[in-house]
Amino acid sequence: MKILMAASEAVPFAKTGGLADVVSALSLALAKLGHEVRIALPRYYSIDRGQLTQIEGPLGVPMGGREEWSAIYTTELPGSIKKNPVQVYFIDHEQFFGRDGIYGVPWEPDFLDNPRRFTFLSRAVFQLCRKLNWYPDVLHAHDWPTALVPVFLKYREKSEGFVNTVSALTIHNLGYQGIYNKDNFFYTNLGWDVFYNTGFDDWNMMNLLKAGLNSADKINTVSPNYARETQTQTHGFRLDGVLRYRSVDYTGILNGIDTEVWNPQSDKFIPANYSAGDMSGKAKVKAVLQKEFGLPVEPDIPLVGMVTRLTEQKGVGEVFGPAYGSAWSICRDMRIQFVLLGSGEAWCENEIKSLSSRLPNFKAQIGYSEKISHLIEAGSDFFLMPSRYEPSGLNQMYSLTYGTLPIVRNTGGLADTVQNFNQETGAGTGFMFDDLTPSAIYNTVGWAVWAYYNKRSQIEAMRLRGMKQNFSWESSAQQYIAMYEQALNTDALRQ
Ligand code: ADP
Ligand code: GLC
């Protein structure tokens, strides 16, 4: 099958969250299964042209009564297998992408011209295929930034080379929909009939994700449980109706993890490697982690870690909220150590700095670091992830793979990947709670700490159980193929 991923992020080129991990890892997994996969990305300012090969000739993209011109660069996706590499194409447009930031910068978190930038990207994908004279069977879009790809396919492009092409749209995060003033609809070159018939309209605004969800041949999200949750009012972010309406074509496919990068046996970021057969390396990593964060090196104090974007979705209010957050009492009342790596909302970064100056057993690094994230995943005893909602979540799967027990809220993909501890039988792979409240977090961390001190053999058995789970991409990639095949079959019948 020929598959084109249209995305706004992909590691190692551009990343704000798990979306970037997934676009690349899924592409590599599909290529391993023998499919021809290409990725279209913007050439953000931070991506060095010197490392890429330019494709000759400009690319013209019709937009709002004129044409936008860009250049195209390409390279192989790192990690590709030799005989079937994943080729990445970068759309280079100075005005739209020649600046710092992917979606925004701290002083302009959502660039004012984002609807225009991502309308451009979504339309450019089609021109790119024409230029390469390469037409995919499947156009696979991700989240609101490329949600217009299925719309353009359905209402503008489904002819000539694209006549047998189908579209898929993956929801990685329903909380971001790309809602903008409808004046921006002008840039799509589509008619107002499409605006009103396709679900662009959202209380007189323009909703890019909603239009995409109504237009794509198949839609999915990144775990089965989140697929169910999003069809309810509680988790639907006002699109539950659309998702229920599309339920026949809507599934949940759990993310995998990149086991080349996230594997305690071969991880290059950690000072000692280990496996379920020999856990001695984990203790060494814990000691280095404690040193790194300036904590006393004590093997028998439970160490709780967090690596996260500091944003409401991740439940950070309930942990770090001034005066009501649980971190203060957790660190004060319990004999533990707590380390955090994260960046995000300013209030939260400030609060974390203030806590770490007042609590001797709470240490944090504000920023982004691949290396420290591996060190925390490997060296901690517990990994805290109290998400408000979590489409899939990768960190809890990394934790399980590294023998670090996740403490998670029973929601989204967390519920699909973690089994709650049963202190009677010792079963389970982590600790779970239902309500997102500071006291639920406090109590559940307390429960884990109690088990650490009082049920140590059960804790060690849980670690090994988690490490034996298989979160590799292979089976998820097969489910994506099945979804593509269904779309292609339905489309063939329709024609
Ligand atoms: P989300 O995409 O919602 O942030 P995921 O769990 O799917 O959540 O993925 C988060 C990814 O981003 C993981 O790969 C995680 O390790 C990484 N990450 C988040 N914050 C940081 C940080 N400050 N430093 C390094 N990696 C981070
Ligand atoms: C989003 C979600 C996260 C998911 C990731 C990749 O950022 O918040 O749960 O793992 O996308 O699909």
C-alpha cells in the first residue's frame, strides 16, 4: 500500500508531544510490514536545510484567489530499514514556517495566522504528490493541523491521480480542534455550501477538526477506551455527537512505543542497562538519578517521577495548584523522593520552582530533555500520571517497560494499559484512581508508598509483570492497515 502521512510534527524533526513520536514510529512500523510510506511536514525554521536534499523546482499551492509558492526538501526518516526507507518531504514556505515555534511561541501561543498556515500545509500535500508523480492509496492526517486533508480530498481533489485515494484522520487530542474566525475559510478556496454541509460551521466560527471528522473515510483515536469516552458528553469536547454519528467508521487503535529507543536492555541514555532477568542495573540508574537531582542517594526510599507537559490535560493543577495541590502534602507527609521534568504553563513552572525551594525531597528540572526523561523513566520506582484525559499516553507504557510502576487516573489509554494493584492477590501492574482530586492523588500515592514499604515482594513481582507486556508497534500497525483496507474496499464499492 502507498501511504502518505500528513502531519505537523514528527520526531526527530519537530515535536511538542506524543503526536511526533507516533507519526514517525507508525510510519516505520508500516514500512517494516512492506508498505511504501512517505511523510509530508512543514520545513520549520529549526530544521536545517543543510541536512536535506532539495527537490528541483517550486511548488505552487492555490490559496485564497492566488498561488503560494514554496520549495521542497527531502530526507530519509532516521531508523528506516535500508530496503524500504520512509521518505520525508518538507514543505518550505518562508512566510508560514520560517519562524520559531510550531504552533506558537510563549508571547503568541496560537499564531494568528495558524488557520492560513495549516490550510496551506493541507493543500500543499496534494500538489506535492502531483509534483512527485506519486499518488498514495491512503492519505493519513493527524489532528486539527492537517484535518483539512480529508476535506480537500473529498470536495476538491478526488479525481485523476487521487480517484482511488482514501483518507484517514487520527485524533491524538480532541482538546485542540483548530477553531478560528470563519473569515479564514477564504483560504480553502472551497464554496460556502461545503462550509455549511461539512460541519466547518461551529457557532459561526470555523472548526477544522470537525470538518475533517465529517469528511474522512475512516477516523480513529489512539486507544479503544478513549474512542468510547469521546462519544460521551464528558469527554467529547462538544464533538461527541459527530463521533457518535460517525461511529461505524470510528475506532480506537492503541499507540505502540518505539522499542528501539525505549528499551532498558539497550537504552543509551541511562548509565546501566537491565532486564526482567537481571534488575541490578535499575538500582544503579536510581542512584544516578538521585545524584542528578541533588537528592540523597538512598536505595530504599521510594522515588516518584513525572515527565510531562505542564498543562491542564495532565492533571497538574491537582498536583501543583497553589494551596490546594497534593504535591506539598505528599512530600511533607510521606517518606519519599519526588522528581519532575516538565515545561509548560508559566504559573505551574513557577509553583514547581517554589515547591522545590521549600521541600527537601522534591526536585525539578524545568525544560525539555530526552536524556533526563529516560533517566526518570528508568530510575524511578513509581511514575505519576494523573491525567484529566489521556487519548493514549506513552509515558505509562515507557514506565511499564522499565519496571517503574505507573500511578495513573483511570481514564483514556491509561485504563487500557495499566491494571490496578490488588493487594489481596498481588495482581496488577500499577495504581489507579477514578476521581481527579488532590486527595485521590494523595491517597493513591500513599497506597503505592505503603505497598513499597509493606508489600515489597508484590511490588517487585508487579515490576516484572509490567516489563513483560508487549507495547511494540507491530500489532497497532496491522490494525491501521486493516482500517485502510476497509476504507479502500468501501470506496471501491461506492465507485
Ligand atoms: P502528550 O503527547 O499528551 O504530551 P504522551 O504521553 O503521548 O503525552 O507523550 C509525551 C511525550 O513527550 C513522551 O515521549 C514524553 O517523554 C515526552 N515529554 C514530555 N515532556 C517532556 C520533557 N519536558 N522532556 C522530555 N520529554 C518530554
Ligand atoms: C496526544 C495525547 C497522548 C497521545 C499522543 C500520541 O498528545 O495527549 O495521550 O499518546 O497524542 O497519540
